[in-house]
Amino acid sequence: MERFVVVHYHELALKKGNREYFENRLRLNISKALEGCGIQKVRRLYGRLLIELSAEADMLEIRKRLGKVCGIAYFAEAWSCARDMAELERNAGSLIEGRAFSSFRIEARRADKRFPHTSTEINQQVGGYVKERTDARVDLENPELTCWIDIIEQFALIYVERLPGPGGLPVGTSGKVIVLLSGGIDSPVAAWKLIKRGCTAVFVHFHSFPYTNKESQEKAKQLGALLAEYQMQSKIYLVPFAEVQRHIMVETPLETRVILYRRYMMRIAEEVARREKARVMVTGDSVGQVASQTIENIDVITRAVQMPILRPLIGDDKNEIIDVARRIGTYEISIQPDQDCCSLFVPKHPETKANLAEIERSETKLDVAQAMKEAIETAEILMEYPAYTRGTVRQV
Ligand code: ATP
Ligand code: MG
């Protein structure tokens, strides 16, 4: 028996015209994600991918990494077996042997219908064989152990443990987005949602150094590296925002500062998006979560720019967002303390119902063109890679 990893995807199969393109991208992404894990080749085969493993393949590491490759619905460590009923019985039996279970089912599928036995016949025959040798009962609804048998052209694949992938679409199939990444809980989750749908996220983080320390930048880098486990690499712009903020502080009323900070952030991010040839921006806003996220303020902030702003968390509750953050691994980084640039010199009770005309009047008094230009020109641009590639931080 040869050992493989079989990878399944579902949504890709729906994209008829583009199917080959999506499958190829997934294949490339898997090869890249599994660099150094001892894999030989990734093959497309009957609506699934087959990863050929070398003898030294590090299955534990492979599991960890594949769990983060977008586009994968599920995957399994599988063994090949000749397309012969006696061989199927024997190999399924030996794969199951030594496992403790009191109920099981065999779940056969014929991707290649030329195989002379139907799925039901395979289930019954192999099931009977296993039952005799284990005295476990067959339970089709809720078995403790399922043994899958896939009949493909060259051989059969047998496996007993399916592991979930993130689902979604392969990264690189859905275009580039600019994500406004704070050090908080929400924006990394917003980024992940777009990455999961096949987008490449480029991050823009605003900081107020030297008014604040460098913690928020450090967090942005760590979040970028963590999210790089899903998208292979993360480009991050660390934008110095202090000078723009200084103008806003000196020249405009206290209550509307946060809204003005946000409008200028959007403008700078829009310029980064133009340079990066990205078509949309993404934030972690959710309605009413904080003062800057009332419908009125969202309206006024959005009107600072032309480019669409996607807000994938807009209807989520905080606990729902936290659940995702925990699952994807960003939560622990996000809860580290930092000094966010938007909490700098802002009132306790900021404006919650911004008035566009009033905000625009404030902006006409502001002379920030030069400060904005400098913010963009002096932004530090980094590329972050997953920790398993030795956490390389390279200047680009
Ligand atoms: P988060 O948890 O993402 O920080 P939040 O609940 O703290 O969100 P806000 O601080 O109002 O909400 O931020 C709303 C959104 O604005 C963030 O999700 C993020 O997309 C963007 N944003 C806020 N601060 C920054 C920053 N310093 N750099 C880049 N983007 C930011
Ligand atoms: Mg925040």
C-alpha cells in the first residue's frame, strides 16, 4: 500500500468553465504550503487532488498546514489498494485493526463506474469482513468509525480519518484587497474572511509612533505572519500617521476627531490600493460596536473615498467574531495590550451622528496634503511569512 493525502474541495466543482484554473491554483498553493514536508507531487485526479508522500513525509506538519489551505473542504491520509474485492477487504481490515470502536460503517464511492461492483456491494462485502473480525456493529447514521473507500481509475483509496480544511476558494483566484489592519480582534477576522474567499490581502496599519510605542506595529506584523499561513505571504504597509493626526488635533474640534482620523486613513489606504492595483478596501467594522461604527458615522467615513469598502463583519456580534478569531489563531495576538492610534487624544464621548457638511467644513481648514504625502512615502513595507518558514522578515 502506498501512502497519500487525498484532498477534496466542493465549491470548485461548481465552477464549470473555470474548474481547471481553480484546481491548478489549489494544486500550486498546496505544493507551496507543504514545502519542506517531504511531499513528492500533487496530482489532479477525478475531482480531487492526490498528494504523493515520500517515506520521510512529516504527516503532523502536513496536517497542520493543509488545515489552512483555502479551498480545501477536507483531506485525509489515505492508502492505495488494488481494485479487487479481496484486497479491499484485507486492506480496510488492516487499516482499521488496532483502533477501538464499537460501531462503524463502510462508505464506498465509485468515481470510476467501470469497477464491476456497486458502492452498496462494496459496503456490504467489506463491512461483513470487518464485522466478523471485530464484533463491532454497523451503524450507518452515527458510527464511531467510518472507513471510506474511493474507487478511482488506477487503484482504490482507503482512509478512516477526515480532517477539515477552511473551505472557501484557493487564494489567488479572487483578486487583491487592501485590509485596514489595526491590532484589534476584528480586522484580522475580516481579512481572513476575504482570504478564505480566494482574495490576496495586502495590509495597511496606521501607527502614531513616536506618540505611542511600537506595540501595535509589532502586533500587525505578527497578525500578518499568522494570516500568511492562509495566504502564503503577507505584504504590510506600516504607515506613520502621527503627523496627520497632529494637524487634526490642532485644527479641528475634539468630538469629531475619530471620524476625521478615519477619513484620512481611508484616503491614504485608497492611495496604497491604487499603487497595489487593488480594487476594494476592507475593514473590521460591525454596526454599533463602538462610536465610530454607527450607521451615520460609517456613512460619513465611507464618503471620504471613491473606492468600495467591504465590511465582512458588519452584522456580526462580538462573540461571533471572537469565536472565529480563536479558531483561526489571531485572537491571542489581538488581545495583547497596545496603544491604538485612534484612541490617541480622543474624547470620552465622541460624536456618534456625524454630519457630512460639518466634517467637510472642518477638512477645508486642514492643511494636511503634505503630511499625507509623507505618510505614504515613508511607510515601511514588509513581507511576512508563516512561522514555519523560519519566520523570515524581509524588507521589500
Ligand atoms: P478592530 O478590532 O479591528 O481594531 P474595533 O472594534 O477596535 O476594530 P475600530 O477601532 O473602530 O473598531 O476600527 C474599525 C476598523 O477601522 C478596524 O476594524 C480596522 O479595519 C480599521 N482601523 C482601526 N484602527 C486602525 C489602524 N490603526 N490601522 C489600520 N486600520 C485601522
Ligand atoms: Mg480597534
